Amino acid sequence: MLRAADVGTGDEVVVPAFGNAEVAESVVLAGAVPVFADIDPATYCLDPEAVAAVITSRTAAVVAVHRFGHQADVPRLRELGRRHGLLVLEQGESAAPYEGLERRRAHAAYLTGRLSGVVPPEGGEGHSHQQYVVRVPGNGRPDRDAFARAVRAKGIDCRVPVKTPVHRMPDFWRDVHLPETERAADETLALPAGASMSRRDLQRVVSACNALGGLLQPAF
């Protein structure tokens, strides 16, 4: 897609570091250089202000990735694109309804209303609840990882959605500080909330999480 738009050698493409390396890899394959911008802490998608801060004369495009069912702020990114003459591309699930959407929304609402000690995801227009991602605050990654192990021990299939931000991977290492990206990678945990789950399944998730008292003892 980038090559078809004549993005290539000498160009820079702004991408998120919160996620897998696929987007950055596609930029490199086109001959361009990935430039990482920080995310909005509520949506986990590119923050338009952070994107604006890294635009240079070499910037040719921005790739907005929709994350966990949250939609990137494409209107503001497109306005940036118009001002700077940039191509704005989208990747990730669309806001279009899909099978089980309303049931997922109901499950997300149930969990949000009953979980304690974790920070539930923010809703919003167009949210598809593709994944139910909470934050485990406290002492960052050690607390989140300990919380995840304890929840799994109770039979709940949770997972860390982003273990290492792309700008901290050896192939894409950048000496840049992306505080919201790094904090999200340390705190986020995806809990099960699929459309096929029963009310009893959801109650087990709530009981397993709330039994831990939310925050664990800080790790030192």
C-alpha cells in the first residue's frame, strides 16, 4: 500500500509503537523509515498531538492502527495530513458491526460495573469491544504480571496484549521516550469477554480478579 502511494526511500512514516512489529516492518519493506509517536492512553491509538510533534520535512505518511476495538482519531489525523501533505492510512478492525457485537458490549458493561482494583476500558462511539483490556496499576509491569499469574491460577484465560513496544525491540530500537506507550505496555491486561461466554463465566472473571483485592503488594 505504501509503495503504491510512492512512499519509499528517504521518506518517514509515523506509526504507533504500541502493538506488534507488523506495521513498522511494512514501512521498512517499502524502503522508508518508521517514526514512532505516542498513543492516547484511553484508546491506545495514535495521539494526533504526538504525531504532530514528530512530523518533519521527510514525513510522507501516517499509519493509524485501530486497537482493541477503539477507533483511532482519524478525522484529526486526516486534518494533519491535509495541512502537511501526508498520506493517512488505517489498519485494524473497522467500526462496522459484526456477529456478537451487542453481546460483547453487554459483557463489557457487566465486567466494567463489577470489577474493582483494575481500571476498566473507556467506551466510546464506535467501540467494538474486540478485546476487553484493563489496566493493573501499582508498580507497573511486576504488579501486572503477578496479577495475571494469580488470575490464570484461578482458571481465567487472560493475556498481556503488548509485551514489548516496537521501539524497544532490537530490530527497531529508537532512543525515544513514549511515556503513554511504555506505561500501557506495563499495565494492560486482556480479560476474556467473548460473545460465547455465559453469565457464570463472567462471574468467574469478576470473582477471580476481585478476590485479589485489585492491587497486589508492590514488587521491589
